Amino acid sequence: MILYKHEMKMNRNALLIWTISIGLICFGCILLYTSLEESIQEIAESFSDMGAMSAALGMDKMSLTTLKGYYATEIALMHSLGGAMFAAILGMGILSKEESGHTTDFLCVLPIGRGQIVFWKYLTLISDILLLNLVCVGLYAFGFVMVGESVSGGDMARYHLAAVLMQMEVGTICFFFSACVKKSLMGAGLGLTLLLFAADMMCRVVPAIEDVKYLTPFYYANAADIFAEGKMNGAMAAVGLCVTAACYAMAHWVYCRKDFA
């Protein structure tokens, strides 16, 4: 528990910066909706003529002329990508920073095993992801009150549950990489996130690579799909949970047998 409290304290500045950045940007975009209402029809028509790009962004399923469609295709996109980038950066450095910072010797002589170190650090990662999403959802709800409109609570709950699962999967994959390397590779974490995001968009418009959807967690966390269908893709989410569990197990196995520099 002491290690958990220490890690939460160490990560609080990053958590605060990312939460404020993502939350306020999306909150501002929600408030911007009222000023766009008069011209939103023209904007929606312009986007509908983008062909494959419209399908990639979910605009073939949702209309920008409603707050629900605007949220699903614009706000949720920023929230998903921003949250995944935060999870990747945090996951990629949370274990490897000890070795790169030459604090492994101190950490490993404490009266806790390596397995406990992995557990408490992973719990920190999950806690930070949950806190970020909780605060952001609160800001979005306040934004809906400010503009005097609302979005279905059920759709919001399903999407943000999927977003949390997606961020946990991305963060856990990077957590596994963090257990394998000797220094923090934040750039690699961001690159992986952008690659997974691009894979989701590409598999939606290129039939030949449709099966790539099983490799990217952004597919089941797509807000346009969830809002349009009224449900989350349970099978894809289950695959994501299996990947998350497998990556945590591998990170635990590698770290407990690692020969530190």
C-alpha cells in the first residue's frame, strides 16, 4: 500500500495535466455546439461527401446535426485518443523508470517481493485511468447542462465503459513492454497508440484488412458504433479483456525473472 500511495503521488502531476487537457478541450467543444447549430447542417453535408473518411469517422452512422451525433463523432474521438495516449505513456514508464533511474536496487531490497511491486504499480495505472475518466465524464455532463441538451445516459455509460476497457488494454500492453525494457520508451508508447488508432480507421474502409479489427481496441470503443447500435460489441470487448489479462500475466512473469542492470 505504501508503494501504491507513493506511485499515485509521483503520477499526480501527469494525471492532473492530462485530465485538465482532455476534459477542458472536450468540454469546450461541447459548449461550442450551441454556436455551431446554425451552420452545423452545412458542416454535416460537407463531411458526408468525404466518402471513405466519413465511414472511418462514423459519420455514415451518426449525424452532426444532433448533440448525440456531434458527441459520438467528435468529442468521443478526442476523449478516446487522449485517454489512450495517457495510458500508454504511464504504462510504458511505470516499471522501466526504476531501472533507468537507478532506483531498482533500493526498491528490490524493501520487504516486498517483485510480484507485489508489479501488482501495486499496475493498480496505480488502473486507478489513474479511472480517475481521468471519472473527472472527464463529470465535465462532459456539466457541459450538457450548460448547453441545455442531453445525451442518452445508457449510451454514455456503454461508450465510456468501452473507453475505459480500451485504455486499460493499451496501458497494459505498454506495461508489459515496460517490464521488458531497461528504460522508458514513451515515444514507442505514443507510436503504438497512434498505430492502433490508424488501424481502426483503415479496417473500416478497406475490406481486405477487415480482420485487423481484432488487433485494435479502438474498434470496440468506437462511440459512433455504440451510439448507433445501442450496445457495445461484447465479443470484441472480451478479446480485449483477454489481451489485457495476458499482458499483465506476462509482465508479472518477465519482471519477476528479470536480471536487472
